Amino acid sequence: MATWTTKDIPDQSGKLAIVTGATGGLGLETALELAAAGAEVILVGRNEAKGRAAGALIRSRHEDAQVRFEIADLARLASVTAFAGRMLAAGRPIDILVNNAGVMALPKRETTVDGFEMQLGTNYLSHFALTARLLPLLTAAKARVVQLSSMAHRSGKIRLGDLQYEQGYRPWPVYSQTKLAMLMFALELDRRSAENGWELTSVAAHLGAASTDLIANGPAAGGGLMAWLGGMAINVIGHSAAQGALPQLMAATMPEVTGGQYFGPQGWKELKGPPGPGNIERQALDAEVAAKLWTASERLTGAVFR
Ligand SMILES: NC(=O)c1ccc[n+]([C@@H]2O[C@H](COP(=O)([O-])OP(=O)(O)OC[C@H]3O[C@@H](n4cnc5c(N)ncnc54)[C@H](OP(=O)(O)O)[C@@H]3O)[C@@H](O)[C@H]2O)c1
């Protein structure tokens, strides 16, 4: 197959897309390309000033772009519920949902407003709740739903007995668990969509490694040598945010995509390269654990898929 690029994105005119974490990094690149292809794109983020700047940047590149910012702080379930409520009140079916936002390997255990461990709450639980609350609008459009996973899912374990890492917090295993949870969520949503006739195309993607704010916002918060070294390392082993966004754009727009697929870069160790099928680690295919994680997520968030 020829290398897939943004030129292969089909016309998205008439579609409504939502991208979380669209104020920077991969989310902004994803929103930009969806808007360039004609979709109306809602940029979701926690920072209004950054959201406006992201919208302005997209419009400066594509003057006809239909983009707007909506606030939703994924570290606050009430904010996620309020955003979903605004969407439900407007009633417009949603064609594409890209659950992209995330934080990585926070050095110390922090908690969300709802008391969830910060990485689990931001990266996974809020996206679970958002998807559940938007379900009527997603099914109405037979939507494409994309969860952002990571190579980190390979070392991830779902700690059903202590999902929140109340015992023995370690930044990287906690991050890996959230990214495994996102991949398992995509696969479980695909299974449940088939069982319940929701007609969603539920898929996942990862980007390998790309130069974004993720390191500075996480393991190297506060800047300094760690931030500089982390940035240098990613520049060497990874690719740009624009290239990194290709697997999720492929997942969101390629007509041949079917539910349960996983996309990532095709280069060495899937760190960079053109987009294509990604490798799913065995533990992500455990449907029993996925079902238990789903039940726990409904209980924790109070958001139910119906
Ligand atoms: N970069 C990589 O090498 C890499 C590798 C594997 C996976 N990923 C995944 O790719 C996704 C995008 O990351 P990125 O690299 O683009 O990082 P980034 O540049 O730090 O962007 C993360 C985005 O998430 C948003 N966000 C963080 N916390 C939020 C919250 N509480 N509520 C709403 N939005 C929030 C950020 O908003 P602010 O602008 O307000 O900070 C930003 O828009 C993440 O899911 C990450 O796990 C990245």
C-alpha cells in the first residue's frame, strides 16, 4: 500500500468532529487536518485562551475552517458532563470523536477534583464518561470513535484491585495503565457496539513518539535539564507532531477502517514512520479484564452507556 498522508483524507464536509486536547500537540494537528478536509471541528480543552489561539491558528492556515472551542476540564467530571450536556441540548449527531487529551508520568501522585488519580482520571476515566454521555449523538451518526493509546500500553497492567494507585504510586506504570485502558476501552466498545447495535466504528491509535508538550507537562514539569534531555531524546527517536497525528487521522477518516483496529507508525519499534496497523499487546485482548474495567469505570464515573 502506498504511504498514507493527509492528502488521502476524504472530503469531510458536513461532518462534525470533536477532538479533546486540541489546544496543542497531536490534538491540534488532528483538528487542523480534519478542518482542512471540511469537517466542522470542536476543539475541546481546559484552557480557553489556548483554545482560542488554536482556533485562530487553524483559521490562519485555512480561512474557511469551521472550528470552535468548547471548554471541558478532564480533571473535573462535572465539566465533562456539562460539555456533553451542551452537545446533547444542541442535538447534532457527532461523526467523529477523537479522545486524544492526556498527561504523562506526573512525578508525584496528584488527584482530580473528583479524587481520581490524575493520569487515570484525565487520560481514561473522563474519556470513558464523555463517550458514554455522548452515545446518543454518536450512534445517530454511526460515528468513528478513536481512543489514543501509546506504545506504553505494552508494559501496562490493569490493577483492578487498585486502579487509582493508592498504594505504591509510580509515574510510568500508572501512565502505562491508562494507555492500556484506552486501548481496551476501544476494543470493548467495539464488542459492545456490535452486541447492542450501536453501529459505531470504535478504534484506537498511537503515534509512536513525537515532539510535543507532553514531557514538559509531565515527567519534566518545571523545566530544567530533564525537560531539555527529554525533548532532545524525542527529537532523535521520534517524529513531528504533524507526522505523529497521522495514525489517529487515518483511524478517524479512512473509509476502509473497521471496528477494533489499531493504528500506529510503521517504522522501527513503531516509534515513527508512516501510519498503518499497530501491534496490540496480548493483555489488551483480555475481554474479561476489559469487561471488569468497564464496570469499574461506570461505577467510578456514574456514566452509563445506554
Ligand atoms: N507525544 C508523544 O510522544 C506521545 C506518545 C504516546 C502517546 N501520546 C498521547 O498523545 C496524546 C496527546 O499528547 P501530546 O503529545 O499531544 O501532548 P501535549 O502537547 O501535552 O497535549 C496534550 C493535550 O491534552 C490537554 N489536556 C491535558 N490535561 C487536560 C485536562 N485536564 N482537560 C482537558 N485537556 C487536557 C492539553 O491541554 P493544555 O494545552 O491545557 O495543556 C493538551 O491540549 C496523549 O493522550 C498522550 O498520552 C503522546
